[in-house]
Amino acid sequence: MKVKKYSGEVVSYDRKKLIHSLVHAGASLDIAKQIINEVEHLFFDGITSKQIFNIAFKKLKLHSKAHAARYNLKNGIQKLGPAGFYFEKFIARIFELQGYKTSTNVFLDGKCVSHELDVLIKKDKHVAMVECKFHGSQEAKTDVKVPMYILSRYNDLKNNSYAIFEQGEQITKCWIVTNNKFTEDAIKFGVCSQLNLLSWNYPLDKSLKDLVNQYHVYPVTCLTTLTQAEKEILLIENILTVYDFVHFRKKNSKLKLSQTRLNNVLKECSQLLNY
């Protein structure tokens, strides 16, 4: 059976890969196999990977909403768009959890021109700029032109002195973060130019996906117990993560959830935070 990927590439159906994705989301091996046995008859030659995801997601949700939320993580991060403003703030949160000071949407004058920077971070006296490349579709990749362009901006800024977190600071490092993937050339250029790259699957074991799971910094947009409209209300209120939803309860009142629904959402949140 052939499967059409988000990129348009056609590949053979891989049962083991689907099992692995369900287990990675938190399902036991037995549950993952059970789910696939229950839904595989719905698959057909030429089915899209998105259709497979939706079928498996609905079945997984019946077993565990928290596991379904983890399975939905990439889509949840993608829904921090469409412009990427919330994605930048989300990335800042991830750096904060790693012990960095952060500042978002900063304007600085370079040697040649002025620049608007997505995120600035500081740790161990080093200040770094973090440029976020947000994609609203899963098939898009960040190609080599992006690190080339951002390197030129970094070079225009790095020799100047600024008052960012305190007086007399220089930008000594540069990060590029994307919610999707980098092309091979983008990674080669980034490594060669000593840029720090972070994507959905890169670097190995320290990717965006790994960091989200390690620090339990799940976006509210991956929750299965809220509607899309309710999630957008939370983003406007600066409730970006599941942790925010649990700990800033006053802002949740704008959702006007019944006590039963609120309890269901909090249960899902608790399971994610304690996974």
C-alpha cells in the first residue's frame, strides 16, 4: 500500500513507524498495536499521511486524551500561527526553562541597518539572537537561504555594544529555530557557519520535539478538550502553555467553561504535566 506524504512524496506504508509514533506519544506497545489493528482496514492505496494521522488520532483519543495531545504536538505548534508571533513567545518560554533570560521583539541598530529581532537570550554572560522561522504548513522546509540571510544580520549586529539585559552587552551567538525541518544544505551551512540550529527533529535528542517533552512545555493548542476558538482566546490572553492554563486560572474565566468541561481540561493538563 502506498502513502502520500505531506511533501507529496509517495512511500510504502510502514506499520512499524506508525506503532513507534503512537508509543512515542505515550501509548503502551499493546495499545498501539490494538489501535492499528482496529483502524488498518480503513487505510487504502494512495491514502495521505494526514488521513492516517487523523484516523489514528481519533482512536488514540478514546484511550487517552493526554496521549492524543502529545501525538498532536506538531499540529499544536503549527497552530501557534499563522504569523508566528505566538511561536516566538513559545520559543522564548523554552529557553527560559533552560535557565536563560529572554526578551522578545527587540529593535537594535546594526553597523549598517536596523533590525527587528524575534528573541534575545542571555546565559553565562553570553547574549544570543534567536530568529524564528515559522511555517504554517507541514510540507515546508527551511532552506539554505534562511541561514545565509540570518548570518548576514548577525554579522551586522555582533560587533556593536547594546543595553539589552544590562549595559555594554554584545551579541556573541546566533540561533535559528523552525517548527518544521531544515534542508540538508541549511544544516551544512549552519554548522559550517557556527550557527545554532533547532528544528522539529534537529539536533538529534535535543530537537524542538525533545525539548517540549523534556520540559513539559506543551502548547495549549495541542489540547484535545478545547475547541480551536477557545485556544485562540487563551493565546490572546498570553496563555501559551498547558502550565499557564493550570497556574493562571483567572485568565481562563473568559472561556466560560462549565465545571465539568473545566475539570476535563484540567485532567488532560495534569496528565501532560505529570507524564
